[in-house]
Amino acid sequence: MLTIGEVAKEVGINIGAIRFYERKGLLEPAARNEQNNRLYTEHELKWLVFIKCLRETGMSVEDIKRYYDKVNEGTSTLPERIKLIQDQKQKLLDDIEAKKAQLVHLEHKLERYYRGENY
């Protein structure tokens, strides 16, 4: 079992985020030790890593909650979960393409500056 501080460090998020995810129902309430400190399993650690990944792709907390609820409903919801992840993957790919276009624009601007142009 890992403490909230250990989990936060391992996942790369702050303790407040873990508590927030618990309040929002993205994480089951943590087990507690004799000192009432939150304790987490390796499974919960992995789930938090995935939550962080989804958040970094731009998925909303509400959509992560929907996904989490579907996971807890069992394998009958696999098609719905696949759709949620596929949609998020497409959004990420679209974002990557937009960033690539922005990068090209910046590179062209730098090329003009290197040639001594003022615009």
C-alpha cells in the first residue's frame, strides 16, 4: 500500500488532484491506516496514471467519470469505452496536426527573420 504522497510523486500529480479525483468519483475512497492516512494499491496507482494521461489529452473530468462508470459496469460496456477512447485519440491526433501547422508557421517566420526581413 502506498501513501497519498508516494502516489502523487509516482504519478507526477499533486495530492490535491488525487483528493479532487476521489471527490468527483473517479477514484474509490481510499483505504485508511491507523493514523487515518489514505492508502492506495498498485491498481489505483495505475488508474491514476491513466487519468493523468486522459487529462493531458484534454479529456474532461466528466468524460473520465463516464468512462470510469462504464469500466465498473463490466465488459458489456466495452464498445462504449472503445468509442470514448477512439474519440479522444482522434481529438489528440487533430491537436497534433494543429500543433504541426503552428510549428511550420513559426519556422517560416524564423526563416524570414534569418534573411533579415522585418515581418
